Amino acid sequence: MENIRLNPKQRLYIIPCGKGYTCLGYEVCYQRSVSLAEELNKTEFVPSRKGTKSAYAAYMKLVKLARIRNNETGWRSKSELIPEFIGHEGRRVLLTDCYGQTSRFIIGKTTGFIPCHIELKRRDSISGVSVMGYPFQSLTFLK
């Protein structure tokens, strides 16, 4: 945890990952904390301030609690899933995201105890990027 760096200008946590780094936005971390805390009924872990090392530590504590619950019961979180997509995995969609960008893809879902929806470009794709830009301006399920 001591290796986590803050980038206040870009509002990012800089997190060591393998031989490099990954980033997590302050707002994304906070929203994930809120959603996961509500789902786990552990709202006392929601950080009071965004963009602090203690806020990131609180998020990681919630992830740890989710992992424990998964190990004990097989439970999987829905906190990072897009509500409109739940049950529609494998369907093609056309959407305009909150930034005005239009995209078309097949809805996929990652594995693990905190899955998220991903964009699959083709039916035989084995990976994709996380669906971003929620809430959407428009959403159409295609055949």
C-alpha cells in the first residue's frame, strides 16, 4: 500500500503492477467503494474523502471482504456490472455513451468474484475492454 502514488492533477492512483504501473481514477475508486459497500452491507467502509491513500485502502478492504465472502459462499458481486446488461450477455448492442461516442459490440462478462461487462468485437473473441461511458445516452439491443 505504501507504493501507491497519488496524481492529484489527473486525479489518479498510480499503482505498481508487475514491471510497470496501472491507474485508477479517484472517482472510479470512490464509486466502486460505494457500490461494493452497499452490496456487502459494509457502508462504514465508504471513505469520507476521495483521492487519498486511506480512500484507496478502504476500497481494498472492501475487495478483501468480497473475496472472503466469495471463498466462503461462492457469491459474486454485481457492483461493477451495468444493470441494463445483466442477463443480456452474448447479445449485440448499439449504444451512445455518456461522452457521445457510438459503439457496437457483443456484451461479455469477466470471470472472478467482482465481474464487469466487456466489449466483445466478434462472437469468437476471448477478451475485450471494459464497457465505459455509463450511463448511456442511448442503448439498443440488436438481433
